Amino acid sequence: MNNPNIVLFMVDQLSAKWIEKSEEGVCDLPNIRGLKTRGVTFSQAFANNPVCMASRATFATGLTTRGHGVLENGYQLDPELPTFMQMLQKGGWRTGAFGKVHFQPHYRGLYPDYKPYGFDETHITEDSRGGEWLDWVEENHPEHYEAVLATIWPTQIPEFAAYGQGRRALRTRIENIRKDFQWATDEHPRNTFGASTLPFPQEVCQTNWITMHALNFIHNMDADQPFFAQISYVQPHGPFHVPAEYLSRVNVDKIPEPVPAEWVDDPHAPKELSRRKPMTGDWEYARHCYFADLCHLDEQLGRVLEALETTNRLDNTYIIFLSDHGEMCFDHGFKSKEEKHYDTCIRVPLIISGPGLSTGLTCDAIVQHEDICPTILDATGQHMPHMPQKANHPIIKAGEFPILPGRSLLPLCATGAPEDWRTAAYCESYNHINSIHFGQWARTVRTDQYRYTYYPDGYGEQLFDLLKDPDEQHNLVADPAFAETRIHLRDRLLDLIIEQDYPKTRRELFALGVH
């Protein structure tokens, strides 16, 4: 078999739960359903650190948060750390990144250079909306330029104050447009900035622009050239802005109500949660827009699959469907992600299809983002470089130093989980980029039956029996019947915390094995 192609089809801020709810009649996602039929669905896939930059650094390097050092949004991934993209590039694959990569902070600039991380070709557009896509809109669809500016939310990015070669004061223009912008329309009166139909046509939006460049990359590839394409969308990250035509594809009668904010009446709720108030708002319309966005993204997946089939590459291509973290979407009274380690936040969709893998299989083994890098290396026969050594070690040979904490998922896609596979997932959070609050440094162990979360400095604990209480409504941390379970999980959590520093990080490492 020729060297296989790899397509990483990535969406932003999508919980596994919302895919599962779509299958209960909320909306039809035929291409995701078809991908499941072609491959393996992992029902217990978890984000190690449920925030954009940390998760993306993990799947690229295969390292834990503390291994690569991207603790939260705002840290830059060091391009000196090996990535699987670099290994593929060196092995003869042509590599491309289309859409959101987010190895560099948005506030650093609107034209990030991701080629040092191992990409030959890039077309980047991220949460900021500034940069290449925005410039394309201005040049090709100037009649929609102001409406696009209205969707830009992080106007504090310094480059907006002196944008582009002309150093235009775009920040002031954006803020003036947003101040008077009318989101609600006669047809969609519930529109707000946070959940809305797009105020411009679908063909102008970020999502379609990303797909356009990805399809060009696939179609322009020489027939015998293996490639890696990271096709990574900003949606369905909030604000939820969706092409209007997809709203009708959602069965509003099937949209589930938010899981109640159980911590409000829980005397043992962690202080990190109880110091807040449950979020309110038009949750039904927000979820309507969110599910409509899934329909739009499902259509993009179909376009990519069609391109692979048209170019006779589909049978020799591994496709990995993945999200970086979840979205609470009003469950438990919260939106977004980070230190609220409920299922909707930390469990992500993961589907893998490709040559030689099982089809139509659901795997219940516990997997994490750390497993993505070794999986891609395994599929392509590539390897991370050995840990650096200055001289021969008298006992340990260079190839014996452990390199990655995760493991390839390909064996699980063919023969099932080996006996020594992990029995628990680990998840951690640090304070938000706009916070210095230590109480947000949550640490979680998740098993088949339990989720135990510890908030430091006396900020509290949570313990849920997921088999009896899948919606995480009854915190058992003070229940005497679960005292032994709590101690056992807390001890297991301590082990997992220590294991986050294994194997040794190669950040600024000159050599091992000097004697």
C-alpha cells in the first residue's frame, strides 16, 4: 500500500454529548454518521486540558500540558518541540493547515506563521476573524465587509488598532459598527450577537473559506504525493453564528433542556462554582443555532469526503474527526469550557476511519488527546526523534528513553484495547487568561463509573457516580457510603498528577545520558 494520507477534520468546542443528542432526533448529520459507519467511534475520548491552545498543543506534540508548557490560552507552543507534522514533512508528506491552528496566542497577531511547526501550506483564520479571511472578504465581497466586521469580538487585539499595511484604525470602525448593528430581523427576531444567523451569505463565511482552501489543496496534489491536511474550523465555538438556511434542519421539539445547575442547592458544592450565579438567557435559541452549525459543518465534511473520492484517495486516507474540548451550552448553568469538568466540557467526539481499520465499531476504551500524535505516527510509519544525548549512556540506550505519554489508537481500531490500557482519564485546568484565581486549577480523574474533581486550597470537591447519575446531579463527596471511593479516587488522582511530568519534557533540554 502507498503511504497513506491523513486528514484531521477538527471542529472547535464540540462535546461528544451534542453529537449523541443529534442522533436522538435533534438534527441529521449524514456525513458524520457515514464516517462512523466507515470507521471507529471512541465513546470515551477526553481532553487533557479543556481549552483551545492547551489541547491543540497536546495533539500536535503528543505531550501533556506540562510536557509542552502551554498551560492555558496565552502561551505560545515552542516550535522547537517536535510535532507529528514536522515528522510527516521530513518523511515526504506534503502538509497543509486550513483554518484555526492556534499554536500562537490570538493577541500576538492576526497573521500567525505556522510553517515552523511543520506545515508547507497554510491558510489561517481564527477566532479573531482578522487576517487572511477578512482581507479576502474585503477584496472579493466588499458589499459584506461591514457585516463581517460586526461579528468580530476580540477587538482588544493590538493589531486591530493599526491594521494591515495601511495601519488602519480598524478597532474603532468595528466598535462603531457593532454599537448600532441590528442582529434581530423580522425573520429571526431572537437573534443576538451571542446566537444569530449570519448577517452575510454562507459563501462568504469562515467555514466555507476554510473548506475552499482545503479542497484546493487536495485537488491540486500530485497523484503519488502523500499529504496531511489539518482542516480546522472555528465553529461551533461561540458566538454561535450560523447560515440561516441550516436552522430549518433542526427539530426544535427535540432540543434537550439544559441539565440543572445542581451545585446551587448543594451545601458541599465547590466554592469555585458556588461563588457564581447560573447563566441565564435564551438557551433554546442558542442551542438551535449550535445544532444548526453542526449541520453546516457536517456538510463540509461531506465536501471533503467527496474530494477524496473524486481524486481516488479515499481508500488510502485516514480521517480523524476530533474536537479540542466541549461546550457547556447552559448545562449546569454554565457556558463555554475550562475548569468546569462536567461531561459536556471534557468528553469530546473522536472518529477514526482508514485503511485496514474496523468499520462500524464503537470503542469504549478511555482515550485522550495525547493519543492522537502517536496514532498518526503509527499510521504513517514515522517516529519522533530520540531524546537528545550528549554521549552514550552506560546503561540506557538512546532509543530506550520514553518519548510520548500517549499510545497509538490503531490497535483499538482493529483488535480492541490491550490488557494494559489505561483505566482512567486525567483532566486539568488552570486559571482563565483573564484571571489569576487559584481556585480554578481543577484536577479530575474520570473512570468508567466515576468522575472525581479536586479544586485546590479548600475550594472543594465533586464526586459523581456516572452509572447511576449520568447527568452529574448528585455530588457524593460528603456521602459516608462513598468515603472509601473518594479516598481511592483521590489517591488515583495523585498518581495521575505525578504522571503528567512523565516522560521527561524535552523543552530546552540539551542532553540526557551524559556520563
